[in-house]
Amino acid sequence: MSTPEYVVNNPATGETLATFPPATDADVDAALAAAHGAYQEWSKTSSVSERAALIRKVADLHEERRDELAAIIHREMGKPIDQCLGEVEFSAAIYGYYADNAEQFLLDRPIELLDGSGSARIHREALGVLLGVMPWNFPYYQVARFAAPNLALGNTIVLKHAPQCPESAAAIERIFGDAGFPEGAYVNVYASHDQIADAIGDARVRGVSFTGSERAGAQIAEVAGRCLKKVVLELGGSDPFIVLSSDDLDATVGAAVEARMENTGQACNGAKRMIVIDDLYDEFAAKFTERMIAAGDEVPPLSSAAAAERLEAQVSRAVADGATLTGAGSRTGAFFPPAVLTDVAPGSAAAREEFFGPVATIFRVGSEDEAIELANDTPYGLGSYVFTTDPAQAERVALQIEAGMVFINGVGIEGVELPFGGVKQSGFGRELGSLGIDEFANKKLIRTA
């Protein structure tokens, strides 16, 4: 495999702002040794309350450094500064949530015995060193939802960030050090793909968390499976946005645009396929397309020119397969204007794959059953959205959608307390909420006669 270059390359200008030296094999080994040492010497001797207090300091430092942190990812991956600030604040909230709740989440759970005397309980404790491989689209948030619960539990972390996020990766590592975590509790490493594969096989590593593409996730899982390592995967998504009825179609259209355009369309759980009941389709499609095109002048760049080129090629293939494209212009460098695809044939590649950028597909359906069938006709199963004025219908549809998450009549209603994750080729495992602290825990049975 090729060695990634850790470079800050401003997607808005194409200017290379900084480069970071890649890790040597000795650097990676030192990172694993430090993390293993911290697990043996700190994790096993510290209490949950002591670790939670350190997590609280991490939350406070995110708040204190919010402007600095936001500016870093603005130049790394092009996100608008207001969204950068929002990501830093949400990350701080994640750390604060686990600081506040770790002790309660990790209380021993008694088991009522069916036979015999004595007692039994489940005691949760750390596994050891965890390897995190994180993506570029939410540089702080992705790390927070992995690091916060696991450091509170007592696991230690070696973190390989995306090659285009080396500056934010270093800033995160500084925060953990400044918060008072011991050396090795959280280690950033600018590793190559081959070095990560070797690290997964290292006996000191006990689990792997990966967020990214389906292809890379399969490779990570293959290596981890051979080495009998626990894995959490959060991969791609082609989330449906189902509209079955509405008492305010303008508001529903606004929600659909918001759900598609979050992070310039570069969110795994963004709504990508608009599935609209026949009697609302024409009006919805017209209003949705108008709103998408109108956003063209204000849309920031994608994360890189290469990402925009991939999206352009994908849209061209969809048109070649018979889809109709309505767009605001053509690609310029990393800037890709919003676009809408209609007349996409069910079963075609464009109907089932993920468009990672400001491109949406719209489908007409004649019934609730047809909407569910189309929503599930994808290899992915991350999130989904259902809009209807009928509560019974909302519940009925939600229970039939093959996804890890269903949001009814709302977008942007995620929270630190709500578990995040998917099914099918969107991965497995959960992050955030009370479930997030259980993924890399040894759930030890203690039975006393």
C-alpha cells in the first residue's frame, strides 16, 4: 500500500499550508509501548471518578480553545467556520456527558439468581490498548465519541487520524496532555496503512474502532478478525428521507435540504435519497430542487479537489445510466455546485450508492410499502428519516426500515445521549449514549457462592 502524506492542504485555495513527517516503525512501536504502559500503570490503578475528572478537563479545554480548534479544521477540510465552531462545542458536550455519567454507567449490575445461593454481578472493566482510525469529515467529533467513553472506562488509545487532518490530530493530543492524562493514555501517530495493519496484529492492541469507507472498513475488519480483535465499524450510508404526508410542505422541504447539505453533503448519515409519495412528489421535487440550486453560490468547497472529482465522475455515470441532472453549474477545483438527480432507475448503481457531496436523488413512490421497499434497497443501513402526519404510520414504517437509526419528523435531532451506528454494510457497534461505553469493555461475571 502507498504511504499517506500528512499534509494541510486548504481545499478552498489548493494551497499547501503545512506538512507533517510520517511515523517510522519505531515511532509506532513507541506509541504502542506508551499506551500499553499507561494501561498497566495508570488505568489499573485509577478510579472511574478520577478518570472522569480528567475527561471533564478535556471538555473544558475544547471550550477554551474553540476558536483555535475551529480555525484548524476550517483550513484542513474546508468546513464553514460556524460549523467548525459547532463541531468543537458538540465534541466538548460529548466529553462532558461521559464525565458526568461514567460512574453511573459503570456501576456493577446485579443478576438475580434462578438457583442456588449467594450473588452474581456484571463488572465492566477496560480491555487495554485500543487503536482508533478516524476520518476527515468531522475531525474532532469522530475522535470525541471514541475517546471519551473509552478513556473514562480505562482503555488507552493510539489514534491514527486522516492524512489531511494532521494539525487537528496534534491539537487533540495536546489537549489530553494539558488536561493531565499521563503519557501514553492518548497517543497520536501519523502512521501508514501497512503500519496500522501491523499494529492491529500487535498483542498489545485489544480492539479497533474505524470510521470511514466501506472498502477500508472491510480491510480493517479482515485483519482484526484474523487477529481475534474486537472491532467497531461506522461506515458509509445512503440514508432515505421518506415523505408520506405533510401539513407544511415548505418546512418538510427545508428539513430535507438541511439533512442533505450538512457538512456540504459530506456526512455518512446525511439524507441522500428523497423518497416521496406520489401526490406530493411534483411539488416537493420542484421546491426541493429550487432550494438546492439556490444554495449554489454559498456552498463551501468539498474536502479536496480529488473528492470533487470523484463525485463528478459518479454523477456522470448516473446520467449515462439514464438519470436526469439539474445542477447549479460545473465543478471548479474542490467546489461542487449542488445538484439533483431524478429519473434514477431503481436497482441502478445511482439508486443504491452513496453520493458524498451536495447531490441528492429523488424518487416517486405510490404507497407506504413501496417507500419501505425502496428505502431498504441499498447495501447500507445507517440512518433514515420518516416524515408523516400519521403517528401510527410513522411507528409502522420506522419498525420496518433496515437501519441503525430512524428520525421521525425532524432533522438535526441527534444528541450525545443517543446511540449512533448502523447495520448491513454501514458497519456494526454503537457509539455515544450509554451503549458507547460498553463496546470495548470486559463484561466480567463475578459469582459468589
